[in-house]
Amino acid sequence: MVKKFVYGTPFETEAVVKEIPSSEGNPDYGTFSTENGFSFTTKLADDDMVSTNAAFFTSVTALMIQTT
């Protein structure tokens, strides 16, 4: 299932091909913060992989820190 969460004040780019209603609250995993920009923190397993493949993302800045 795809869920949409909106942070900040996004502007229309006409890039959306299907409207998805925004979900309330936060996703079921990880920690989100908008105090100083935007950050997402989650625990990763030793064999988890993070991809920044340009085919999936257009412009992404993500700080991922593995904690044990």
C-alpha cells in the first residue's frame, strides 16, 4: 500500500500522475523531524541497503545513520 505524507508547504509541479490522499500522523516506522529542515531516522539491519539510484529519485538529500 502506498501512503502519502505531506511536510512543509509543497508547490504544484504537475508531475503527479495520480492523486493520493494525504495520510494523517506519521508513518508506521522511523522517526521524522521538521525542526531543522527535514530528517528521517530508522534502524537498519546489517544486510539492509540504501539506494540513491537516479532512476528512483530526482533530488534527495538524506542523512542515514545506522544505530545498534
